[in-house]
Amino acid sequence: MLKLKGLFATLVLLGALFGVGVMTMAAPVNLTFYYPVSVSGPLAQVIDSMVQECNSSHPDIQVSPVFAGGYNDTLLKVQAATMGGTPPDVAILTVH
């Protein structure tokens, strides 16, 4: 009985180690984020701060912010990227 418990504990430990190894070997998810605010404006600083906070608190997810111009410019860039087969993962297109 003691040998069976030791074998079980060893298998559980190996399973846990294998699971952690698989998780740490996975590449992070990269998200492209288009947003329409002035590059030097205060909202750009807010967005950059939020992205940095997100990236540091979620190391397995990395957000890449892309200033895409004004709202109309951003919409056009999203449409062009989508038609080209590489749409952004996240985009702000309008504010209500």
C-alpha cells in the first residue's frame, strides 16, 4: 500500500511538472490594439499606462498599442487591415 501511495505521489508530481513545463513553454498571446487619440495628448498617456499595466500583470498576454489617427482614419485602417487579412485584435472605432 505504501508503494502504491509513493507511485501515485510521483505520478502526480510528474504530471504537475509536465503541466507547468507546457505552460511556460507556450508563447505569449500578442494583441494588436488600434486606437484614435492624439499621440502626444493626455489620453495617449492614459492608454499607454493601461497597456503597460495590462502587459505587466498578464505576462502571457502582450498588447501592442497602435495609434491609427483620428476616428475616421482608424476606421479606414481597420477596414484596410481586415480586407488585407491582418485585422487588429482590438480597436476603438467610436465613442458614444
